Amino acid sequence: MKISRNISNKNKNLACITGRVTSSADRRIAAASPDGTVQFSIVAPKGIDYVPQMNDNSVVISSENERLCIGVRRDENLYEIESGELALYSQGGAYIILKNDGTVIINGQIFSAEE
């Protein structure tokens, strides 16, 4: 509780905005937002590296000092994953799905937990 209170007190001017990705390079994207087209740094969990695709709807947190793209909005469930499952995929069509039952699917090939 104290941690969240400290974060909110320090970031009173923190805002969340969205914008369509118009270009990406060097770990930064440009996106058309309500403030015009602006540059953002990309943020991702350790071990995951990605660059949003053109026209993705980026989600950005913004403060007085910095704007960070924390992800892109996904309105569709391309691989029909369920709660607790994970799908990694590329624009070129490669994909990996981690299922709740321990099954891993890589580009359509199924690997069960027993193998």
C-alpha cells in the first residue's frame, strides 16, 4: 500500500495515452497521438524484445519528463488462447503457444508435457 501511494504521489502528472504507430527504429517508435506525432521509447519485460508494427495502437504512459510505449493494444485473440496461456508470434507467421495443460505448439507442431 505504501509503495503504491509513493508512486502515485511522485507521479501525479502521469497519463496514459494511445497512438497509431507511424514508424519504428532504434528501440523507439513514432506514433500519432492526440498531441501530434511524437517519439516514444519501447518498454518490455526482461528477455522479451519487440518492435510494434505499423498502425498498431500503442499504449503509452507519459509524464512531464518521459513517454514510454508499454505495449500495443490487442483487440483480437488470433490463436484462441485461454486465460493463463501465452502466444508469441511474428508478422511473418512464426508462432509459439504455451497451453495451460503443458502443451507447447510451435508453428503447428504439438509437443506434450510427457515428451
